Amino acid sequence: MREVELKAVVDDWAERRRRVEAAGGVLTFAGRLEDRRYDTPTRELARRDEVLRLRVYRSAERTSAEIGWKGAVGYDGGYKVREEVETGTDDPGATARILEQLGYVVTRAIDREIAQYELDGTIVRFERYPRMDDLVEVEGSPEGIERAIAAIGIPRAEFTAERLPEFVRRYQARTGTTAALSDDEAAGTAHYALEDA
């Protein structure tokens, strides 16, 4: 599958969600999203610009998970694109143990509260990190992304194909505060390299 996406900083979480809902967006998940990125101890996947990720969705109603691989990032018409293969898993703990037994280690944890919508075949996900700007990610076809951006109401020029580390750098430069993308980073019990985000 080919992933196509853009991101922007969210200025008003409640208003932007309200606008997506008014445009017909259907809330498909609200709760906690935990990503654990894996690599070899020598960072072989990172050198190839690939990602191996275990993602867990947690809410009061359910927990679900998926494991995925992402290929190298490319850019097409101003959009970030990459190949992606994902599949569901009923037991994220066992999946993590399998990865560890194969020699992979966690190189980055990302924890956030999200509200994820489906809007005419496009995914709109609002993300709130432990200590960083709120973001919105829009994923789908280029046409669907543009329609969703219009519904969100944030100026089109504020959406970018940049990776998460660039948002972190801008946040840190603007605020003078070190960002925390995971609960452990916010608590000061872990430190991950920004390049692994």
C-alpha cells in the first residue's frame, strides 16, 4: 500500500474537530495511541530509511494493535509518500516478544492521545503528545487530503510533508522547551534520539 500524507500544527483542537464533524467526518477512534519503533542494535533499518513499528490503540472500550513496515520516504507533488505494509495482531505483547527474540530493540516510543476520523475515504487524525504541539495528520489520496484540509480550516500553507522531527525542532526553537513524544521522555526516565522519530 502507498501511504500519502501531510501534517500541520493544530491551533484549536476542539474547533478543528468540530469542523471535521460538521463536514461529515466519522469518529473511528478516540483514546491512546502507542507506537514502538524497532530496529537492529546497529540501526540497519534507519540507514535504509525503513520503519518497523508496533502500534497499539487503547480506549475504555477496546485495545487493538498492528505491526507494520514502512519503506523509504519519497515526495510526490508536495506530499510525503512511502510504501507501507500493516497487519493486525491480537496480542501486542507476544508480537513485541517475537521482535525482541529476532534481535530487534525499541529505538523510539511515541505516545499520544488521538481523535481519528474518516472523512470521505481520508483519515484525519488529531494527535496530542505529552509535551509538544498538537498535530493533525491527513492521509489518503491527494484529492481526499485537499478536501479534508479544506474541512479542517487550517490554512493550506501550514500543511507540510515534513517528518515529525521537524515539528519537534520548531517547537523546541519557539518555546525553548525540550519536547517529549513519549510518557517516559516526559517523566525523564528515557531519552530517544530525535532522528528515530
